[in-house]
Amino acid sequence: MGGLLASPKTDKYNETGCGNGLRYGISSMQGWRLSMEDAHCAITQLPGNLKDWSFFAVFDGHAGALVSELCATELLKCIVDTEEFKKINPDLAPSLQEVERGIRDGFLSLDDRLRHLPQLASGEDRSGSTAVCVLITPKHIFFANCGDSRAILIRKGKVAFATVDHKPANPNERQRIQNAGGSVIIQRVNGSLAVSRSLGDYAFKAAKDLGPTEQLISPEPEITVVDRDKDLDEIIVLACDGIWDVLTNEELCLLLQNRMRCIDDLSVICNETIDMCLYKGSSDNMSMVLVAFDPAPRVDPTSKAEDEKLESVIIQRTKGKVLVIVLYYSVVLLLDREIRFVYIYAFFVLR
């Protein structure tokens, strides 16, 4: 783990947008870390013949921000520049296998291109980055994950799919690491890197007799295709491990279901989530992309009124103290909104 600041930097980058029937919100914060190494990407309309396709991604950098920042600007370009994507005819349903190959080849192409940048080739910059992205087409959602950032799909209020983190202790990852001459020590590759797949990190990709996906650290994404359900698909979340270290998939799902009934601005909901993760003990950079489909929860006047009443009580009773705000969000995760007000009001009255 890198060094930490004496106090966290809580200024946030926020962004909202819409397109192709999707709404999205983004928030990111440096937090306790000495520098901000996360990056993200949100493109609601792909270029050329793929205008009804959308792309969202989060990149969690380590040992510097160079690779994560380049991933944010170059990964999609590398994907759409593959032969598989160039052959896509917008008037015909593309082969799912071709799209998967195009995504995979785009990852490998970017990793090879970055390797030849002077500062990375010389070892002056030793940074790397995880990558988690979704490519949303009219009929399918392609999830691509490389590292321990994560994406989840929420359908009808439940987590329907989640990407799998690539950790060195995972049996398949451990086997590849050992085959490449490495070892897993204290859950890290050669006792150093806490992820088993990433872009960059060329000090772990130096075996000349091995292919790019056989190295200690692999740049190959794990790709999953999910059929879209336009009646049930509600939310996709992409976030770095600064979020997932302190929230489970199900906890975040419950939180979002609640907050989206009270707040329309998706970036504000991302803000609140990041603040909660900070107060729950996350010491990492934090980035979150929230994508909402048409069936996603919408602001409900009754829920909004209850929330505003609850917030007023909290402010009056705590005089702005952060501690009980944390209690509030913890209770939101555990209780239905109909009873959480009673719970917190009793806390203030009876304590």
C-alpha cells in the first residue's frame, strides 16, 4: 500500500450525462492517498457505425497515474480499431464471439502499445492499472474485467451479475503465476502486487519465452456477455476496490435502491456513496460510475419527503457531526425506509 496523507482530500470530480436511453453519474475522490491514480471513461455513443453502443469504464492505477490515465483515453480506441470491430455491420446482428475477441484484442493491443512508451520502456515509470468496463449494445451487455475493480448489474432490485476480482490467491491465477516462475506471498504476486491481472506493470511481464497472457501479471480481460432485459435491467455500477473494500455487492445494491427514490442526480448518489465508504474506513482512491436504465428507481415524493425530514432531524440533533451521518447510512443499508426514521429518532430521544 502507498503512503497516506495526514487527512483525506475530499474534493470530488463529478459528472452526469445521458444518451442511448441511459443516464449516468460519476464521482471520484483522492481520499487518504498521496495522489489520485484512478481514471474513468464514459461514452454514451461510440464513433462511426456504432452510435447506439455505449461504453463505461473505471481504471484503478497503482505506482503512478500514467497507465490509468492512458487507459481512460486509449482503451476504447484500441477496441474499435480491431479487425473484429471494423467488420461490424450496424444493420446486421454482430457475432458475440467477434465482439468478445475485439474487446480482448483491444486490451492486449493497448498493453503492447503502452510497453513501448519511453518512460515505461525504460522503467522510469513502473505504474499499472486495473480495468473494468461495460460495452452496452441494443441487445447485450459485455462486461470486461482485468484486475480487482468490479462491475455489478442490478435487475429488479437484486444483484444479477458481478465480475470476479482477479486476485493472486485465486487457483487459476496462482497456477499461471507459478507457471511463470513466480509465487504468491501474503496474497501478493512475489509478495508485491495485490492483483494478478492489469495493464502496465511491465516489471512483471518480462519473461521473453512467454506470451502476454502467460506472464506473472496478465493483461487479458475476463469477458462475460449478458442479454439485455429492457423490462428488468435497472442499474450498472463500476467502481474501484476503494468502494468494494468496505461495501458488499448487496449492500451497495440496497443503498442505491433507496437513494434513487430520493435523489435524481446520479452523481450526488455517487458522492454520498464515496463519503460513506470514507467514513467506513476506506483509505484508497475511490471512483464510481453509476449507469441507470429506464426501469431504474425514480424519485418518489413520499420517500423524498421522509428523507428530507430525517436529514433535518439529524442536522438539528448532531449540529453537523459526521459520526451520526455514518450511522444514518449504515441504518439505510440494514433497514427498510419505512422504519429507519423511527429507529434513528429513538436513538436521539433515548440516548
